Amino acid sequence: MRIYFLSAQPAALKLDGQYAGTIDLFERYAEIDMRRGALTEIIPHDNSLPVNFFIDEKFFECGHPFADTYVLGDERLIYLKNFARKGGEIEVIAQGEAGGGLLTIFEFGGIYACFEGRELCGGGAGLVKLSKNFDRAEVREIVVGGKTFAAAVAEGALSIFDCGRQVFLGEGSFEYGDALAVLREEKSCADIVTEGRYIFDGQAFVPERITARERRAVPEKMAHFALFEGVMYGCDCTKYLSDELSPRAGELKEYLGNFLGVVPPTELFCERHKDIANNCAGLIYRRAEGLFEVKYFAVRFSEGRADNIYPTD
């Protein structure tokens, strides 16, 4: 089976003790006999600890603390997302009083936030894992909708706490007022920007309104990617659709399902589907925490506009 490897940072790949090359964010693969499996070791180039695991079919039945796994038909992908640092010391990134408690952001084999509530906050406590975006975060007290919260604020990322509970986690730029305003420049071929307005319902910040718009025209050969990304983010996609499909643009989200990413098809897929490969894209679906499935869809174009969208299976 073809197994793709991606790594958040450059690392050496060993399979059954043999050096198999360097992996990073450029996709590389190895052919592995899944009947016997392979003992795998990932050794980061920096001062992080190596990761060891055994690749077999069971490995791809769930996510892992150090890696996300993807099922792409009869291919698989492993994304090494976390490496623990050497040394057992806790490094405090930021700490401060906010929102009725003490919020501490620290690194210990990953970045975490711990909120310890005072009596006025009911004494609640909570510990959550954060992304590397928070490696230089600050602790702030923010007011949204007249209510005070503790927040871990980083460049382009925000985590909000209410008495020990994380009630919001997101990326983008933020404004605080009667609601939480979130502006995101999405990674998309049409340079999509989304604007969201979130309100606190007593349990979490929930979207009251989200709008999306494209800021760049795409070449014809990228139109199928732009169409799927537009559906995912909620843009007006009618310009990509034929006169017959345009009235049904609002049904595309339900038809395609709740996908959270769009990727090009793999080299092996393109070799097997040469007749449609240029108009295919993979849609990413979350199946469980850290476990994803990629399904391929093809778009048929007539006079530059889509008149059929269908799964390739």
C-alpha cells in the first residue's frame, strides 16, 4: 500500500530500521506491505524527541496524539503534527489574572492553557491543548457582550475561557464588542475571506452570522477547486455553474456533505483516472478526532461552467 508522509517540521524517516529519506510538508511516500506492517521511526532534525510507531491497518482506524491519519481510497497518509521537546521542564509562556481566575499558558511536550477559577468564578479549572500558534501568546481580559472572559491571545489566534471552560478557539483577526467579530483570510485559490459574528450562548461562542466572498478570479483549470472551496466556505458559487445547475446552488452543501478541506488528487489517482483527473478534487471529511477520509469528486464542464458534479467511486 502506498503511504504518504507529511511532517510539520523536517525529520528523518526510518522504516524497519532503514533510512527512507527526509519528510516535511512536501508529500513523500513509501510502498508498505500491510500484511507484515512496518516499524516506523520519525527523527526530527531539531532538538525534539523522535516518534516510534508500527504501521498496519489498525494504525489508520483512529487518530493519534502525535499524528493525524487520512484514508484516501486504497492509499493512506500520515501527518506528523506534534513532536515533544527534549527535557522535562515546563516553560511558562504567559500567566496572568483574567476573567475571575488565573490563566497560565505553558509548554510541556506541547502548548497548553490552564485556567484556575477563583471563588467568584465557582473555583472551576480546565486544561486544554493549544496549537503552535500560541507559542508567544499573551494573557488578556476581554469583554464581549458585556461579559468578561479570560483569553490567550496570539498573533492570528485566540482561545477564550469562561470559568475553566474553553468557550472559543479560532484563527484570524478579532474584534470585541457586543459580539465577537472574526475575520479570516482563508487559504484558497480564489483568496476567500470570511467574516463571522459570534455570540456567547452561556456555553460557548456560536456563530450568529458568517459571510464569505472571493477576492480573486481563478484560471479555468482551477475552477473545480474554486467551486468546491466556495461551497465549503459559503460563497456564491452560481458563476461556476451551468444555467441548469445554478438554481440548485444552495443544495450543493447538502449533496457534498460536511467537508472541511479541498486537496488535489494524488499521483496514483491521476494515473488511474487519466480521463477525468484534470477536473477532480479530494474533499476531506472528519471521521473521528485525528482521523480523516478523502473522497474524490469530478466536475464536468460545458462552455466553462459545471453541469455535473459526481463522486468518482
